[in-house]
Amino acid sequence: MGWLLIVPPHVGGDGHPDKGLPLTQWEQMGNYNTAEECQADREAFIKRDQTEYKLSLSTHSTPSSSLPDSVRQNALKSSASLCVSADDPRLKGKAALKMTGPAQ
């Protein structure tokens, strides 16, 4: 058994991830041997994206809605990420989730 770091896809023009979608529609960011490894990478993922977002805010004089979409979306996406067991029943039927290695 392994652990997966997954994020919801972005839906709509506002770029917010849809956390209400079934986990079978979420994107895999990495896989891990333990829940602790997954959680540690999740926290690093969030910290990295939040730091990038804060740096973008400090370099733009316009409201955050005008920031480059990718910076804002990455921060929203990482904050919504989850670590789930690879045998979680909510992932059943998810052929696209493959054990590909840890997120970088």
C-alpha cells in the first residue's frame, strides 16, 4: 500500500479548485511509502506555492485577481491538496492515477 498526494482540478473562470469533485477526477502530484512522507511533501508543496504567491503579490501593484493565473491557481491548488491511501475506496475506477513517483 502507498500514499498519494492529489489535488482537485481547476474549474470555472475564477481558477478555484473544485474540492467537491470525486477523488477519481483529482490529479496526482506524487506517491509515497508512508503517510508521513506524503504529508511532509504536501506541506512543502503548500509552503513553496504560498511563498511564490506572496512574492507575486509584493511585485504587483494591482489586486491579486490580476496576478498571473498560474501563480494564484498553484497556491489555491496546493492548499486544497490531500494525502490519501492508494487503496482508498474513493479512488476506485481511477485508471489515470498511476504510481509514478514523488512530486518534485
